[in-house]
Amino acid sequence: MRHRRTINHLGRKTGHRKALLANMASSLILHKRMETTEAKAKALRVYVEPLITKSKEDTTHSRRTVFAYLKDKDAVNELFRVVAPKIGTRPGGYTRILKIGFRAGDAADMAMIELVDFNELALAGSAKKEVKKTTRRSRAKATAKAPVTEAPAETPAAE
């Protein structure tokens, strides 16, 4: 039973789990999206969202704190220079987990975790304006009111 066990150990020892989550968090920050198992995606969300919140304040202390978790200088720079300004007004919920089915080898539940503000398809879909729908009735009236201006020209037949 899992009474009072607050974190998913992912079947790993502490050092292995911390290294796994640090590498996955760095990959998520650099690539903005990744596919993994559902359990790892849920554990990664708990790991990376406080780091993103900390990156909203660009101080030396917050950079060092985030670097202690990520252990990757490029990921820290990407987080503070690209990700943080884009999510500055968002109060939380920086990641999205989408279930994508089962893995072929062992039928593990697979999921895609992504940063919410970096999904161009979702942002383009929400910014799309509604197209005014026309009905048959309005089209029928429009064609009935339009007068015919030109009659088809008759071609002379060859005699």
C-alpha cells in the first residue's frame, strides 16, 4: 500500500531518480515538449513547475537555485531568457500532459508533456476568428435579387 507516500519513486533509488528528473527537466525546457511514460510525466510536472515559478525572478540566487536542480547551464539560460518572459503573467500550470496511448513493447501508458505557452498549434487555434456562417435562405435571396446583366452570346452557325 502507498499510505502517506507523497512522491512516486519510479522504481529507482534516490540518486538515480534525481538525475532522471534533472535530465528530463532540462530536455523539456530545451525542446518545449517530450514523450515519456505517464508516471514520469506526472513526476516531472511536480519537479519542473516550481523551477519555472522561481525563474520569473531573474536574480543570481534564483539562477543558482535552479542550476542546483537542473545541472545544465544551457537549460538554465533557456529557462530564464526564453521561457520566463513568455510565462511571466501566468499564475501557474505551466505544463500540459496529454495521454497518447500505449507503448508497443510493454504496453506502458505513454504521455506527452509540453510547456503550455509554446504550443503553436493550440495558440493558433485559439486566436482564429469565427467565420460568418451563411444559410441557404440568405444565399437564395442573394441569387434571386441579382439581375442577369449579360445574355449568352449566340455564335453564328457555319452554313
